[in-house]
Amino acid sequence: MNRRKFLLTPIAGALAMVSLSLTQPAPTAAQTKVVNVYSARHYGALEKVFAEFTRETGIQVRLSNASTQALLERLRAEGPQTPADVFFVIDVGTLQIAAEEGLLQPLQSEVLNAVIPPELRDPKGRWYALSLRYRTLMYNPAKVKPSELSTYEALADRKWRGRLCMRPATHIYTVSLVASMIANLGERRTEQVVRGWMANRPIFIDSDSRILDTIAAGKCDVGITNHYYLGNKLKSDPNFPVKLFWANQKDRGVQVNLSGAGVTANAPNRENAVKLLEWLATRGQDPGVAGLPGGNSEYPVNPSAQPPEVLSQFGSFKADLASLPQYGPLQTKAIKLLERVGYK
Ligand SMILES: [Fe+2]
């Protein structure tokens, strides 16, 4: 499945929902149903989905936020004592690494297996994609014609000298983009490309949203960001002056990543954790219930869920799902390559 197609049928709630009756006495602390979530999602007020889950199920979501890498370190350090039930991050490579290290437990969920396509979940059930994002080229249409754009690799051409905005190597988005390039092009060719980007002296900005603002302000012409940052800008300003270009459509397709989750190996609230994942994969996909993809302009992982309206203007595209299983195994190589090249 390379080219993703979305059916426009709304999803049916696949889960029996639990609701607390107002006539019941308030639960004591010991009775309160909770799920503790280590979350690398950093979309603040856009994340109404967790409150919606609590409203429908009565299960309190306790979120603990940090970067993807910091949460993996925390899980490793805490080992079997971790209070976390759910490890919810924004990078498939890190989910693969956590699974291989035994930090996540395999699930057998008919609900998850029915709604999440096999290439978007761990074959052993240790992690599941819950929304999709594509890292692609963004440009200022006053300065760049779409016919001048093609691939990530082509940004190494010297015509882009002094015209690029890039995210630093410390961010996992950059690491996984480079891992996907190694998977497709090999290490040598990827290193040439990254050296070419560096030779073009990009402006490094550690925020996709600010990269878009910098392009809009005319301070760089082309950047690489996740698609939903532009989706979110367009929701508040339909005339935001940056355009999206789907990268590598004539070969492997645009780079894909996912926000996904697994249940920790010794989850204290395992049952509630499974319920959260199943809810996010079904009810939580629907933009109509402030769903996970809808709130942040991501694409749903459940093929029967409707993508957020703002994304229709981006059209259809081809995505490189084939290299997804390589992000974890190639993560260290990608980090070393970026260090070697002196990528900021
Ligand atoms: Fe993000």
C-alpha cells in the first residue's frame, strides 16, 4: 500500500463505552480509574482528544510530557517500576527501539488489528500508529515555482545556497528523515546529500512552526517541515503565504512518520491503557469528536476515518511506507552521519 486512499465514511464506535452515573457516590482515589501516559505529543490546546476519552469512559488521563528521546530514557531508567502505562511518542523508530528493548508488551487486540493497517503496527503488537504525518517541502510561492522542486536530495543543489530553512539534528524528525534516506539511497549517497544541504548554509530553526513563519516572512525560500504545521496555520489563516510540495513523488514517495503508542511492559493500569489505545484508534480517529488526527491536522490511521477538512487542499500523494521498518534499526547510523557531516 503505497498510495493511501481515504474512504469518506464516518467510523462507527467500535467500543462499548463506560459512563459514570451521576447518582453514584464520587469514587475514592483508590477507585478512580486512571491511565498514566508518557506523551511526546507537543500540541497543547489542540489535544482535546484525551478530555473526550475521559468524558466518554470515566478514565482519567494523566499526561506526562517530554521529548520522544527523553521519555525513552525515562522508561529505561525506571524499568519495571515505571508509573507509565502508555508510551505515546511521535516517531516510529523510537517505538521500534522501545519494543526491541522489552519496554513494551505485546497486545492481542481485535479492535486494533481490525482498524490499523498491518504496516502501521508492530507485527508483535507492541506498538500501534494512531495518526500519520508526512515530512515534506514547504516553499514561498512568491519566490519559488513548484516546477523548481522535486526531492529532498535536490535541495543539495547549489541554486539553494542561502535559501533553505532546516530543523537541527537534535530533533527526532531530522534523524528519522535521514534514516529513511539511508534506507533508500544508502549511507554514502545520503552523506553526499546532507553535505550538499550544509554547503547551502541553511538557517537552522528548532521549530517546524517557526520555519513556516520564516518562509512566510521571506527570510528563506524553502524548508522541510511536517505537513500538519501548515494545516494548522491554514486553519487560522486560509491565506497563510506558504505552499506545500509533496517530495519524491516520481520515486519512493514523501517521508512518512507516525504518532503512535504501546503499553509498557509492567503497566499498572493495563486494562485502561488498552482501552485508551482502542478508543484512539476508533472513536478518536473521527474529526467529529475532536479526534487525535483532527485536532492537529494529521491524517487518520484508520482507513475508514475521514481526514480533517483542511487537508483536502493538499491533494493525494504517494508515501514511502516501505522504509518505515528501518527507522529504528538505522537511528544510530543516522545520528552518527549527521554528527560526521557537522549538521547543526
Ligand atoms: Fe510535531
